Amino acid sequence: MGLDSHRLAVGDVKGYFDYNATSPMDVRIRDTWAISGPTFGNPSSLHKWGREAKELVEDARYRVGDVLGVSPECVIFTSSATEANNLMLRSFSDSEVVVSAIEHPSVAKVWDVPGGIAAVDASGVVTLANVKKAMGPKTTCVAVMAVNNETGIIQPVHEIGEWCEAQGVHLHVDGVQAFGRVNWDWEDTPFSSASFSAHKLYGPKGIGVLVVKTVDSVVPLIKGGSQEMGFRSGTESPALAQAMALSMELAAQEGPDDMAKLSEYRDTIMDGILNAFSDARILGNKEDMVATTLNVAVPGVRGEAVMMRMDLAGFAVSTGSACSTGSVEPSPVIMAMGHSKHEALESVRISMGRFTSEADVLRFIDAYVAAVMALKNS
């Protein structure tokens, strides 16, 4: 990745630093999506057009399974990772489920009151000790994300998974921000189920996948025509399935090289911010962070104000806050790490990806420093 990093991107990505929200499409994935589009038959139909469509869906299923080291029957296509999380976790509606305190809303909000909440330490890590503490005698499932979407903190999934496996407890992993970003052999990663999303891997929106090592644990959420082996009704999209498969294949192949360069970019941004503002706080330990993500707060400067100034300067970042019905609420993730409501409202998430260039990074630092200086002086 150098000055030509933008060449494979669909659209203008020069000021885009919000990859954790969604990634620009890779032209190779877009082209696969487009080429598969004319295969319009219903995969459930028995005639030639249906068989052609079914072949594309099953080819994609095999390829996703191959990347993750599971059999094709363990791969269930969904409309999103949100649906995949709900499909898996609602299968445990008659038992107690423990979730970590930093989960994505598609996990955290599945139940009004989960069976237990596993706390994080000040660095944003869900420790095995805290998982054990949150569990009760009726706990049958634990949900811990692989990488947090706001802080980029990598979670000890292997340690937690090995313990859950020994206890006969199902471990569900939201792998959306981890695949292609952490150097894991997913075949040897001890999870029971995991969710992934194409649009976080330079693919299209509208397709996700649930991977389940034991499909007997899945209870259908959407009922109808019994597609996806009876676990997820609704006519499959061959084009989206093909795009999902290629998204994961490219992430697996190119991820290590991408992360090596992005780690340098992250450190460059971190150094630039800390050199300009000695009181700036990096939320989480660098040693625990994925290369793509940095969450930073400058005391006395609201994150949403920084975000708006950066937007005017031609850059996209996000805050750790969730906007709902016109009000801004502090991030539960940042507060779970022990920060106050005021401190949580100061956080800004900076996230990069495949198409980020060194030139983008240098321009970003200048714009960020200018934005924060202006806000400090206002």
C-alpha cells in the first residue's frame, strides 16, 4: 500500500477514516458481484436457472467454509452480522447467556436483561476471570467479540474459548472487526459460532454469515421456505454470496500485509496527536490494539465537535457516542473501561483500511491538530 492505495477502491476515499463503520468496496469484489448478478434464478428452483443460481450459492458456501476451516454445512448466509448474532443468540432464549460489557448492540440488545455481564478492565479487555465471575449455574452461552469496534482492542478469545469448551459452554464470537485484521488461524480458534459481514471487508452491504461448528444449536429466527438448510428462510442472493466469499478470501490473503502497513500508519497518527497535545488520552493499550483502529480523547474537547470540524475539512471520523432521537449519549464501551460520562463524550474513533495511504495519514494529522486547536481556542 503506497500512493496507489486508492486504485482498487470504489469511490473517493482520500479523507475516509471511518472504516469500522463500513468499508469502501474493492473493485474486484464489486466486479464479482456484478458478474454474478445476471444469474437471476431462484436457488430453490429445480430448473436450469435455479440450478445455476444454487451452484453459485453453494460455491460461495464452500469457499467461506474453506477460509474458516469448517465444512460448508456450518455456513449460514444471512442479511448481516446483526442478523447472524440474533439468530445464534436467540437460540439460547430458554437459558442464561453471558455477554461482555463492550459488545456491539446487535449482541448487547438481544435481551433486555442478559444472564450476566462480563466486565472489562481499564484497557478494555474482557478477562477470563471476569467471564467466570459473570456466569451462573444455568449459563449455557457466552458472547465475547473478537475485536471491539470502538477501541480496536483484541479480546482473549482463545483463552476464553478453551475454558468454555472444557465447561461445555457455547462461545459466540462477533468476528466482524477481527477477520483479516488479527493474525489468527480461525480453524484452530476455539469458538462455537461466529459472525462476519461483507461490508466491513470491502464488500457490499446486505450479506453476512453465521458460522456454527454444531448446527444443532441453531433455532431458526426467520421461518418460511426453509432456505439455508432450514435455519434462515428467504431467497438467497447468488451475487451477494459470491461477494461475501471473495471478501473473506481477499481479507485472509492480503490482511497480513495490510496490517503491517496500517500498524505504521496508526503509530504515526498516535505520535502526531500526542506530540501536539500532551494531555491527549489513547483509550486502550497499543499492545492490545488491532492495527486499523485508534480511539483518542483530548480533555475539554467534545468528540462530536471534532467530528464535525473534520467533516468540514474533508475527513470522516466517528465518535464513541450514539446519536438517538436528537440526543448524544456517551459510549457504553468507553464507560465500561472506567471513564466518566464527560470523558466518554470526548472520544473520537479513527479507523483505517486497505485503501488508506501514507499521504492520507499525513494530511489527516494536520487536519486533526488544526481542528482540536481551533476548538481549544474557541
